[in-house]
Amino acid sequence: MDKLDGGMLIALNAEKLNKNESKLDDLINSNIGYPDGIGAVLALRRKGLKAVKIPGAEFWLDIITRYVESKSFYFIGSTTPVIEQTITKLKLEFPNIKINGYRNGFFEEGDETKLIGNLIASRPDIVFVAMGSPRQELLMSELMEEHPALYMGLGGSFDVYVGLKKRAPKLYQKLGLEWFYRLVKEPTRISRQTSLLKFLIKIIFGKI
């Protein structure tokens, strides 16, 4: 990513690809999707493409590392304590980072209008939004119409960054079983992982 352009970077996983929501599909097709789940990787390989998993929890930090000296950033998402911890840690890890603003991911009436005003006034080059899908994609689409920039959806990456949530051990990641590790740690994710199983079945039977 030597050249930074506007648009949206959208993490693709089985749950997202299996939603069958036309608006979300349109956003994926008109922007840049990257495989952030084993289901998306297998689907791309099924189509003859060389695909590897690109973990969003690492990718956004790679972007900051690459552009910390030349671009400005804005951060949206998670709870107030988590976003504040995220900003504090970023300033320690990247002393030269230019943060044009940040806020939590919980909106009340009028908050979105204020956010748009802040973006227009501060003009960040890159905006990270960690709110979960498809909420973050829909919000990024609205924001991008008012302030063109590079937007990236991060899900729970801020929580991972400050240590509130743990990624799977490297072995699980290497074997493509990070989803299983997260399911064991968070049994309430069972309904979400059902999407992965349905997606894998489609791949096996050649329906994708």
C-alpha cells in the first residue's frame, strides 16, 4: 500500500459474506475488501486466487506504522475507557502520531452530526472505526460522503490492542482455527460461528 487513496477497507469473513444484505454487499463491491477470516480465504482460493488471512487487528497498526510521519488519524469506536486507553497507548508507541480526534462508538441523537463537523474541521487522512459490522460500514459510508478519506472498519481491534481481549495463540492462527479459539472463550458467539459453518459447506459443495 505505497499509495494512500480514499475509500473503505472492509474486513471480509464468513459472517459478513453470508449476511446477504444488499447495501453491505454494494459497499464491499465498490471498495476494497480483504480476507480477515478463514472462510473468506478459502472462498478466494476456491476461485483460484492466492489468498492469505490479513488480520485487521494487525493491519491497522501496519497502516499507522507506514504513514505515521506523513498522515493524520481519527479514531472512532468501543467504550470511552477503551478508546482513551487506545489513544494513550498509541501516543506512547508512536510518539510522532498526529491524532486529529477520537470518540467512543456509542451515538446519541445529534452525535453523528457533531462527528461529521469534527471530521470536516480536522480533515484527517485516515479514519479507523471500531463498532462491529455492518454498523461500522454503514457509518463509514455516510462519513465518507461528507469527508473523503481512507476509512477502515476494525470491529473489536481496540479491545485487543489495549489487552481487554486476547487473540488466539499462534498455533491456532496458523491452522486457521482462530474462530474456534474465540468460540471456546466466548460461547455466546455460537450463532456467529454458524455463519462460518454454512459458508464452509457452500465452499465444499462448490456453491461459492
